[in-house]
Amino acid sequence: MNTQPHLIQIMNRFNKANIAVLFKKTGCKPCKLAQKNLRELLLEKEYLGEFIKVLDIEHHTALRGVYCLEAFPTLLLLDPHGQEIKRTVGGRNLTKEYFDTALTEIKQGKL
């Protein structure tokens, strides 16, 4: 299955230099923690929401192979071509503060 058109669709939705994509799995407790942290941040700083997309890997299975996704949650910072810049894995690592720093750096063009 060619995943390139799907990646292009995701990237085109953002029209930003770089974006963050949070990959999660249904029923994954660490994923729920990461999503809770992200929701809390976006309640305070809604404008950062334009720099992140949350995808359930069960609905985007082809991307598992493209990005070698083995553990969840995984946050990928991607360039405009879908190339990985940075990877962070695990609910404990994906704190509200971590999301704030990463998304703010994307917004400011530092990542």
C-alpha cells in the first residue's frame, strides 16, 4: 500500500514548516495520559492545536511501517515532506510541559 498520498494529505492540512503527530492506540493507558496532557495544554493555549494532529494507529496502519512505530504513544515531529525530525515515546515523557515546549518551538520555527 502506498502511504505517500496519505502523508501528503496530512501535511497539506497544516501548511506549516513542521508539525507534530501523536500516534496512539485504542485502549492504551499511556496514550490516554498523553492525550489528557495535550487536552489540558490546548485548553490553555488553543492556538497550538494547529501544529499537532492525533492519529489512531488502528485507522492508519500503513504509517506504522513508514515510521517504524512499535510503542505507543509516539510523538513525531515531522518536516513539510513527512520526514522525521524528532521522536518521543511513552506517556510519561509526553507531559503537558513537553507538549508546550515542542509545539511552541514548532510555532516559532525553532524545530
